[in-house]
Amino acid sequence: MPQSRLGPILKTAVLALTLSLAACGGGGGGTSDGGTNAPPAPPQPPTPTPQPVTRQAILEASKFLNQATFGPTYTEAEDLAYSSQSLWLRDQFAAAPTLHVDALLADGVANDFESFRAASDSYWGAIISGEDQLRQRMVFALSQILVISEGQTSVLSGLPLTSAHYMDILSRNAFGNYRDLLEDVTYSPAMAAYLTYLYNAKGDMETGRVPDENYAREIMQLFTIGLVELRMDGSVVMDGNGRPIETYDNTDVTGLARVFTGLGLNGENFWPDDSVADATYTPLEVFEFFHSDLEKSFLGTTIPAGTRARTSIDTALDTLFNHPNLPPFISRQLIQRFTTSHPSPAYIQRVATVFANGSYTLPDGTVIGEGQRGDLAATLAAILMDSEARQAPDTAPNDWGKVREPVLRFTHWARAFGIDGTQAWREDYLWDTSSSGSLGQHPFRAPSVFNFYRPGYVAPGTETGAAGLTAPELQIVNEASVIGFANFMSAFITDNTWGDNRTETLGFHPDYTAEMAIADDPDALLDRLDAVFTYGTLSTATRDRMREIIAGVPIDDQAPDEGRLGRVQIGVLMILTAPEYTVLR
């Protein structure tokens, strides 16, 4: 039985079973004498046979899931084709979040270098095997705006519980309000350590000490309002001389830096000892004595001298949250992470308006969001359901789409072929995928607070650059990374990776059963791969070349499965490196 029909047939069987049980009265009805006097049940109408969905419906579902998840399986695309995007979104918004800290503690993980990769392995498991796929995609997007890094040279290296706590912050707030997210991030030990405001004491005129300005600068530049004033469509506001109007200057940084003083690990002392180890994965504590009691002026707001720390922080975050730049600044970057690298002004304005208003109505009439500024669920629904996001790939403008991040390409392979993400710790290839010889990208290990790439990056010496198009992901694309990705994926596709804890059954072992069943027919195999990965966008030239190569792998009558496996493996490698897959349109 082909895997593609298994889901609908099971659904029909369950429905038939439910109706038959209902016809029997559920086994608990009738009279006290065993129901012998009960009237006969009325005849039930025959169970309708669900009409098969069209291939086009599966392709449209696959495109949506390619944008909204870490990569669909064929069954997921087929199931969505039988359902609706509105229902899928409602289910995903209601799905419980995948969290990390408690799971790691249950496994005995501690904050030490021996557990260096524990948080990362847990995250691989979430994005490959987690059922809250939309939430995890949003976590990944937010992690590239509100950046921390636990790479081997980072202050967070060897603190997996601290990093996991930050991952949980993003997960819990992914569909919440951006104002709440900003607050949780501000009180996060991971962010405080990474941007150096942990143990940031008030200034001292006698010693010349001044508050650390790192977080004050980055929360404005990267997390909320950006460098220049924006209109709701993301366009830059110019002064009378044609120059961009800056959003803040150094006096704003100095004033805001006083706000983020007096924050330390939760405990009795501002300068703690090892007894507060568990405080490295709980919210920070305020120590008033070390908080600046001076007046704090920034962005047109003045906090009076003597204001307590939490009130100062609340006022600062409220000021940033209510700045007119916030909706277009955040909305544009979220669009880039999900659908297209160079969104049109109209697309940005529509999404930014939803961010500002806090609600979005799905096609089925369901209202997403609480009606409050900064609602991330409403914003995400607006991004994915926008008319530009849902346009057909063959009629989309040439500047529509985005280069798929390497992490998304790898996880799509893993999800499509039944990989158990919780086995990531067994794969030494996943120790660190940052180098261009592997993926050139590793979640939560960006090289700096500026992420893997800048949202405004325009690639020099390229056609996109000549057209003035922003293409962030191209900042990590080069000759070495293209070859490195193909080599990295070849090892996984052919089940030839390595790890001390990897066995013949444990680790990342792909399941190609459904593909091998149709490998005798190159066109059938290509149809399936095209549906899952490129949703019908393979060009005639690409498809013809792939068919030729697949058909060139012989199938020996004496050992047919060996040839079938070879056909599938080469087909998967070709689809993952095809230009039609590399660019998500």
C-alpha cells in the first residue's frame, strides 16, 4: 500500500469504527435486563469514501509547509491537502511548546563543559521531531533577531542549561506578545552574560566607572527600532537634505545604559558564589544598591532620579515597544525568515499593521491574536497567509523568494525520511555545524550578535546585488559552503556518518521505504521528491537531467534493493542541491 494513501485510509477506518460503535450504543446503553427490550438501532448511512485530493492540492500544501515548518513529509502535505491552512494554523497555535531545561535536568545535565552540546542536541530534537513545528520555526526566527550564541568561543560555552533557558523563553513567547518577550529576554541570564550587563553596576564618579552600554545599544539597534526612522512600509524617512534620520544618538545610549544596572543572578548577593548555580537558568534578580539612581533620559523619555530598577526597566521597555519603528522593523525581519528576502513595501505594511493592531482573521473566519500591539501569533498568521506568500510560484515575480538556510535544508531531509531528532547526541557530525565544510550554520551559534547574516545584506557581484535586492542568506554562501553542504548531506543521505554512540539502529538512519517501493519508475520517484521538496517547481531541464541520472543506476535482478536504494540516494542528493530547492519561492 503506498504510504501516500495510508493517512486518508486510516482516517476512513477510524470514522467507520466510530460509527459502528455508536450504532452499538457504545456498549453501555439499554435496560437493566441487558437491553433485550431496547428498540433496534436505526440503519446507519454508508460511510462516505473521501475523495482523493489532486496532486495540485498536495503541491500547494507542500509549499505552505515548506514556509511554515522545518520541512514537510509527504504524509503531512497530503494531510494538509485534505484539511485547510486555517485549521493547520489553529492547531499549531494551540500545540504545547517543546521545552528544554526540565528535560535536560531530568537527564542529569549540568552547566559544565562536559555537557557542551546538550542544549544544542535538545534543540535539534525539537526542530526535527517536535510536533510544534510552527512554534519552533518562530523560535528559530526570533533567535536570529534577539541573538545569543553558545559557540565554543562564547561566554555561554559550557553553560547548556543557561542556553536552554533562553530557548525556553523564545518558545514560551513565540506566539505571545513582543513586549513580554522583551522583558523575559532582558531578565535572561543568557542575554545578560552574552551582552555583558550581568553584574553591571551603577556608575562611580570617583573611580570613573560608567554603566556598561552594550545591551542599551543592541536592544535599540537590533531588537526593537533599528538605526534609522521607518515608515510602516519599511521605507526610510529622510531629512530635508535627503539623509536618513537616525533613531538615536550616543546620549540615548548613555541614558538607557543606566537603566540596565543592578541585575545579577537570583540569590542573596550581587556578586554570587557557586551556591547559586541553578540561578544561571532562572530569571535575574534586581539589586537596588547597584542600580543607578540618576536621572535616565533617552528617546524623548526621562525617568526621574531615584526611580527603582524594575520601574526603570519597565519604562524603558515600554518606550521601545511603543516606538513607531517597532512594527515595520520586526515585521520585515520575520517576513525574511519565513517567506521572502526582499519583501515589497505593501507586504511589510500589511504585516506591520497587524503587528500594531494585534489581530488577524484567517480565511475560515477565526481571529488570531489578542488585539494588543505586538501580538506575534497574529503577525505570523499575517506573514504566512498574505496574498504574496500564497501566490503561485510560476507566476511570482522574479525577485520573490529566499535562499533556504542550510539548517532548514538539513532538517527537511531529516523530517522527510523519518529521522528521530532525539538521537542527535549520537551524531558527531552535529557537534558543531558552523564551518563552511559542513552546514555553515548552527542554531544558536551565530558568530556575533549581528546573527549569521545582516537583514539588509546586498550581495556584491551578483544579479540580486545589481538589482539592489536584499538577500541575507547569501552572506554565508560561497564556493566552500556549496561544496561543504553537498559533502555533509552525502554522508547523512547514504547513512555514513560517525559517532562513538552511533550504532546500526541508533542514530540518524533514514527510512527510504516509500521511495524504494517506486524506484523502478524514475518518474514516479521524481514526482514524490518534487512534491515533498520543490512542490512542483522543478524545471523541465532539471527534471530531465535528474531522470537520466536516476535511470542510469542499474537495478540488478539478483539484488534489486541495492540498486533501488542507490537511485533514491542519488535522487535525494540531487533534489537537495537543485536550484529549485535551494531557493524557496
